[in-house]
Amino acid sequence: MRQVLKKSVFAVCAVAVIGAQVSGQQTFDNWAIAPGQDGKSVTMTYANPGTYLKIESDLVLSVDASGSASSGLIHFKDGVQRAMTPGELVFYFTEYNAGGAYWDFREKQGTLSKFDFSSDVIPQGFAGQQVRAVSKAGKQYIGVMSLLPASPDWFSLNIRGSTMLFYRNAVKEIQVLK
């Protein structure tokens, strides 16, 4: 009986480990992130969000290859689910740091190029790209980068329709998706 039990436990553990490796799912900042079939888009799930009403069981976001949320679902504790409105999509993506989790996932995958300001010139290839700027204070800003040729010590990010200027001495590094 003991041998059968040991073999059963081993088989269950082996299946669990193999299943975890096959899925490729990883967790960052409470988001369970599973890669899409194209290897660049992902599905992100946040279980038990601490919302005001506490009626949601989880939030599910589809995030495209540029790191932008393209759609989302809210699953409720009573089993009902519905699509997120555009406003909810932006809110939950921002409020629960889905963008930061996505970029952390991509960093772990080795699919980021980094610029750490040890060089004199920001690479031209970063202009027009979705980037993550990490300030020396540790804050992260995700948006589309524009270079300012007349002021090479400055650059801007378009973050959801608003432009934010950055002084290079205040930024630790810039990351762009490969």
C-alpha cells in the first residue's frame, strides 16, 4: 500500500510540474500572466481584487505585444462575467499595475532592450516606441517616447494621451520591447 501511495504522490507531483512548465504562466505583482500563442501577447488574471464592493472574483485582461490592454473581462463571485468598458479597462490596468507586471514579465523573458544613460545619445530606435522609463526614485512610466532634437537632455512620453517631459538626469533607465 505504501508503494502505491508513493507512486501516486510522485505521479501527481510530476504532472503538476510538467503542467506548470507547459503553460509558461508566471506571476508578477499579483497578476498571473500566460503568454499568447504568438509569444508576445498575454492574458493577465488578477484574482480577488480589493475593489470597493468586493463582488469580483477576478479581472482578466488581454494585453497586446506593445503592452497595451486591448480587452478585459470581470468575473463576479456569483459566476456572472461581463466585458469591461473602455474606462474600466484603463482603470483596472492602471490601478492594479498591470503595465508594470507586463514589463516585469517581459524583462524575465529577456525580451527587453535597456538604455541606462551611460551613453551620450538615446538610441533613435526608441523614438516612436512604447517604452518603460524608470526614474532614479524607482517610479515607472510607460508610454510612447519622443526625442527632442533641440534639447538632447530631455525626452517625452505620451502616456494615454498626455505628454510628460523627462530630464535624463532624473531617469535611471529606459526599456523597450524587442
